[in-house]
Amino acid sequence: MPIPLLDALIAGDRAAVAELAGYRIPAEFPNAGALKLVRYRREQIANDGSWAPWSLRAIVLREGASMVGYVNFHGPPGVNDTATPNAVELGWTVFPHRRKKGYATETARALMDWAATEHGISRFISSTTPNNAPSLRVHDKLGFVRTGQVVDGEIIFELRR
Ligand SMILES: CC(C)(COP(=O)(O)OP(=O)(O)OC[C@H]1O[C@@H](n2cnc3c(N)ncnc32)[C@H](O)[C@@H]1OP(=O)(O)O)[C@@H](O)C(=O)NCCC(=O)NCCS
């Protein structure tokens, strides 16, 4: 999501959002939690423009061009829960009525492919709470394994390619 779009989302300027996005962003996005994330990621890019490619991306359906969720890395390589050098950490959200269609799994795979091809990344970190069954299942499907670490109550997973 380019900077002007992030700014329009933060400002609540829905006309600008619609024009800048080129795909349909549901009115429910960003909710309060997502708005906090949008602001946080926008601030990071303002501090260091090189973070932009690692920042927020919309998950958009090829057919119908609707946003169904969003995904981001925590930052460039090395910025992750375990401070592992050259590793990147992923986070994903699919809007509630769009879940269980494989979108999170497909998106995570595509983003890891991008990081591997464009930036030579071969270590991926992810974390989730023990009671988040859908997210645990996504980790399994992607081939993530538990490292045994827990950070802020979240189980840490790693995938090496
Ligand atoms: C986690 C999340 C991104 C998954 O998105 P999604 O697009 O539905 O994921 P996928 O369709 O690729 O895979 C979900 C898997 O979990 C399974 N699942 C869903 N609900 C489940 C439940 N309550 N218990 C067990 N498995 C469940 C689905 O059946 C599917 O597995 P399958 O392909 O073997 O059938 C989505 O639930 C979400 O946005 N949750 C809120 C945000 C969040 O928790 N993000 C992760 C933080 S680390």
C-alpha cells in the first residue's frame, strides 16, 4: 500500500482511498486495531523509506479486485521477534467473512517467494498465540516449525527454505 493510500486511510478520506487503491477496500477497513497498525507502519516508512517494501500489503482477489485482508513483514531482514539476522517475520489477517478459502496460506507463500527471489531470504519467522487455531493451521500448512521459544505469550515458528 503506497504512502498516499496509507495517508488517506489514516485521514479517513474514503474518496481518496477509492481513487488511490484501484481495488475495493471495504468500509470496515481499517477498524480501530488495523488503524493503529496502519499508523505504526506509516511512521516506520516516514523514519526510513527502505522499510516500504516490507510494510503493509493488501490481499486483493484477482477476480473482482476486492481487498480481503492484509499482510506485512515486521520490517526489513533482522527485524523480528527473535532478532534473528537475515530473517523476516510475517503477519497476516483475512477479513472474517473471507476466511477458510486459503487466502492467508496463498498470500504467505507468495510473500515468502518474493522475499526469497528479490532479497535472498531463506529464514522466516512467525508467531501466534496458542489458542489461535486457524493461524496454527496456516503455520502447519506452510511448513513452519515451532522453535520452542515463546515471546510475549506467542509461540515462535520458523521456516527455512
Ligand atoms: C489466521 C487467518 C489469517 C487465516 O486466514 P484464512 O485465509 O482463513 O486461512 P486459510 O484459509 O489459508 O487456512 C485456514 C486453515 O485453518 C483452518 N481453521 C479455521 N478455523 C479453524 C478452527 N477454529 N480450528 C481449527 N482449524 C481451523 C481452516 O480449515 C484452514 O485449514 P484447511 O485448509 O486445512 O481446511 C485468519 O483466521 C485471521 O485473519 N485471523 C485473525 C488475525 C490473526 O489471528 N492473524 C494471525 C496472527 S499470527
